[in-house]
Amino acid sequence: MRDTISKEHLERYLDITKRALDKIKITAPERSFNRKLAESFLEMATTYYQDAKHFAEKDDYVNAFASVNYSHGWLDCGARIGLFDVGQDDQLFTLYE
């Protein structure tokens, strides 16, 4: 059983999530409830991504990997329920169709 994460594996996931963060656009109107929801999702994703980078700098690859996956999960969920426009990118995001 493997219970470690390599630096290369972590860097791949950090890159994928960074590209996803750079791609999304909030679709909800400025004054809508969904805008606040989208901003909250984005804040959670960004915070977890920053946590991942922090853990990576400390050579704590297991917690970094967990954090980057939480980050991408928030982005995926936001894309899937329509809070984010991801330009039909089904490589970086898990879209419905």
C-alpha cells in the first residue's frame, strides 16, 4: 500500500487546479443570491489552494494533496451547478454532459 504523495504528483495536481482557478468566471448577476454563493465557492477553492501551496512548501505533500483536491472539488461543484462559466471545458471540470 502506498501512503505517500510524490512531489511530481502533487505539482501536477497543483497545476491542474491553478489552470481551473484561472479559467472560471462567475456567471451570476452582481446583486443575486447566486453571486454571493459563487463568490463563497471561489473563496473556499482559493483558500484550499493556498493551503495546498503552504503545505507543499513545508514538504507536507499528503496534506497539500488533500487541500488541492478540496479546492478543485469546490470549483467542480460550482461549474457543475452553473455558478461558474468554464467554457465547456470537460478536461479541467466535471460537467454534466
